[in-house]
Amino acid sequence: GAGVSQSPSNKVTEKGKDVELRCDPISGHTALYWYRQSLGQGLEFLIYFQGNSAPDKSGLPSDRFSAERTGGSVSTLTIQRTQQEDSAVYLCASSLARDHYGYTFGSGTRLTVV
Amino acid sequence: QKEVEQDPGPLSVPEGAIVSLNCTYSNSAFQYFMWYRQYSRKGPELLMYTYSSGNKEDGRFTAQVDKSSKYISLFIRDSQPSDSATYLCAMSGNGNNRLAFGKGNQVVVIP
């Protein structure tokens, strides 16, 4: 596709349930990033995938969060045993390798934990 | 201290006014500086970018970087209602594509 596609666009889940968020990056972009945007908190880095290298997971807030990227393309962010503080917009971006300026963001998944 | 500080206060200006936004940062390794614009319910989109210190102009938009002061600015001239959005500064350093973002400023341009 022409842009970064994220699904679902909105997700409401009960506390304690697991959720999966999907990101389909721009074709040919080898770098993929997940960020979290909470109200008044700006964008918080979560995880970074670059080609076949080991991902940079240094931003994941707890072991309830995990992500994978299959075949160097689609990525899934999984949150286990969701908590109310996980409510936020989860944004995915992709770029060409070593391209500091070329991030393209998706529209995000708005997660609400009730 | 956060790596990037951006006063998140909202800003309302009349149409045609100059909008001035700024960020400070603490990491001297940052070399790449960007401004993103984010409309409601959308992802951020790259608006301006500069490398190291200096000014860059693109139409009504001017980005400035002062590395000695660790201070970056964005100016919007002749602001339009369509400029109403949240503006986020972002930056990164050599060897690391990960962007550090400010909290963003919500700008409202009143017709």
C-alpha cells in the first residue's frame, strides 16, 4: 500500500485481557518502530526492528508487552493482561534503513482498557 | 530531566499571526532535528527537518537549530486555520534512528 496501515483503528478491551495490534509497513521499508502516545505525554518509544537484526526492545514498559515482525514486513504488538494505564494510542512507523527523516506513521490504534 | 522538553501548553492565535514554537534538549549527540504536524486522530507527518545547526525555510515555515544552546524553533508565518494541529519536535543522533519526541504543542488558528 501507499502508507503504513494499522489495525484495528480502535480497540476497547476489558482489564486483564490480551490484545494484538497490527502494523503493515510501507513496502521496502526495512525499519519499523512502535511508539505509544498518551494524553499529554508525547510519543514514547517502545520497540525498533531493522531488517534481520535483533530488535531494540529497550522501550517496552514491562514484560507484558512484546512484538514480533514476520518476514521483515508485518508487525504485531501484543499486550498481555492489559491494565488501565495501557490505554493510549499505539503508533507504528516505518522507514528506509538509516533514514533519520523518512519516518512514515500510521494513523494508530486507539486502545481503551475498561 | 527528559531528553527533549517542549512546553505542551495550547496556543491560540488569530489568522495571519506568526506562530513560534520551541524545544530544548539535553543530549549533545543529537544531530538530526525534525518538526512533525499531527492532525486529530491521525499519525504525525514530517513537516520540516534540519541537520546540525542552522536555519531552513520552506514556504511559510522556518526551522532553526542552535546546537550551542540545545534549542530548536519552528516559526509559521501568515498562519491559516488549516495550520491548526499539534506540532511535535523530534530529534535523533548518529548511529541511532530512534526519535526522541517532545510532548507537542496544540495550535489553534482562529479565523
